[in-house]
Amino acid sequence: MEKKYFLTKDGDFKKVYRKRKTFGNRNFTLYVKRNGLAHSRMGFSINKKVGKAVVRNKIKRRLKALYQEAYPRLTPGYDYVIVVKNNVADLDFKTIKSAFYHLFRVSKFLKGGKKS
């Protein structure tokens, strides 16, 4: 996926944190804000308490893959920030995928049929 589909600047993250809607489950917290663009953007926030750099990067790669898979079904025009909670380091990919889709179904930003 192209870089324009991800939040990269600290200021963008701060805008989402400041004016946001919040949704959560036991593994992730989702912050959502309108961005005024024709496409959506995603950012990931993973605290150092989650694990060492190798573990955090592995989680980020998995979340990016899930975002790429779910992107066509996400409501366009929003910035999404997913904050990863500490227990995610111990989860397998299937559980992370289930929690990811659950989060977007609860927030009602995922459209289309069931595909998780």
C-alpha cells in the first residue's frame, strides 16, 4: 500500500487523538476522525510495554496486512489510529485478525458482508 494511506506525522496522530470518536475491545483501542480526503488513512501506536522492537514490528506488519485486506470495505474519508494493548504480544494472527475486524464492526466503519 502507498504511504498516503497511512498516518506518519506526529501532528496527524495528535489531531486524531484530540477530536475523535473512541471504540475498543480487550486488544485494541480505535480512534476515528474525519480527514476531509477521498481516502482513509491508518496509524498504529504500540507502546514499548508491549514487547521489544522485534515483537512490536511483527504486530505492526500483521496490522498493516489486515488494513490492506480490509481497506476496500472501510468507510472512506476518515483517519484511524489503532492503539495496541499489552496482551497482543502473546496472541496468534487468527486472534489478532478476529479482534481487528470486531473493532471495526463495533465502530460501524466496516461495510459489506461478514468476511472475518
